[in-house]
Amino acid sequence: MKDGGRRVPSQSEKNGFCRASEDFNCACPDSQKNPPADTLETLLMSKAFLVQTYFYLAAPMGCMILSNEDIKRLLKKGHMEIDPMPKEESIGPAGVDLTLDGKFWVFKEEYAGKTVDLSRVGFKDAMKEIRQKSITLEPGEMCLGITKERIRLPADIMGSLEGRSRYARMGLAVHITSALVQPGSDNHQVLEIVNFAPFAISIKEGMRISQVVFERLESRSSKPYALFGSIAKKQ
């Protein structure tokens, strides 16, 4: 349709979407025709196009999960550190496997069968440290373990501890809700290990039973954990 010599766009063009019709030359990249100037102007200035462009450009680009290539690049630059440096086989598509150390904490016998007031008793009071190459957990039993790797993060990167599927499918959990590696951390990671299987499980020093996933923050934290943390600051 024309009005005074100027082409009037159809309703589909006003909506900003390319729909093939008898009065519309498709403006898609793969079209073989060049759209008229007024049609292209209508498309670009349509409300839908402007809204979509706004959200694309305005969406925060700082928050993202780091891929294996991101992790390797940041480790190489020294922007974050994992000591000892993980081997290539330990770096997954979007995470790094962590290795179990030979240091464990188990509950003291004196607390067995008792009611414990958690506002008064902490894990340092209720548990004792043992050093051994392996540990066996009975069904429902829990211990604390720790990673061989020490992780140092800048104030704009955090981590999240996860299990590994091969062990999770056998009833092994490596953390009980406490999965956050705070931005600015500089420590080893303590694992809350539980056997949910109906049989005893043996785990050994050197097993890659956990993994950590890293995420970049939109802005730097003003409270990096190495300076402001308390419980896990020196572990």
C-alpha cells in the first residue's frame, strides 16, 4: 500500500519481525533481495527491535561461569591460583577437580547419642583430627576432609564446590550445603563428606572426589574473604 508515493508498512513490519508476505521483501540476512530503504528503516526503528537491542546491550556481562579456557587463561596470568597447579586432565569443561588429602576430622565418641546445642558447640569442639591414607564411612556416617589444593581467588571471582557424578551415584556426598568458595579466598577447601549408600564406603587420599566451578562477579567484593573471613580464613 502506498500513501502519497510513500510505501506504508504492513502490520507485520511494524511489529519488527520478518514475515514473508506478498507486500513484504524479507530483510533476513539470507534473503536474496535488498529491502527498500523505507522498509529497512521501519524495521530498525520498530519497538520490538529497539527493546531487543536494549536488553542485549544492557544485560550485565560481568556475571558468568568460567569455562576451561577461561580458567587456564586466568591461572596463566596469575589472576587466580590453584596450588599445586592442576593437570590438564583435572580441568573439565567448566570446573577443576579437587584432590582429597590424608587429613580427616571425625566426631568424638563422647558426643555419640547425645543432643548437641549447636549454639554452644562448634565442629572444633565436637570433632578430632586424624591423619591416615584412607577412611571408611558406614551408612549415614560423616567426616570432614580437606583438599590438597589451595585456592586463591581475587575479589571478583567466587567458586562453588560440587561432587563428581561417578561418586555421587554411589551415595557419596562431598558437601552439606556449604559449597561456597568466597571471593578473595586463599585457603584449602574443607569437605563435609557423608555416606548415603546402604553399604560402607572407603575413600582414599589422592582421590579426585570433588570439583570447583568458578564464576565471575559483576563487581569486586568489598569484603574479600582472606581479609574479612573468620571460620575458614586460615584453613
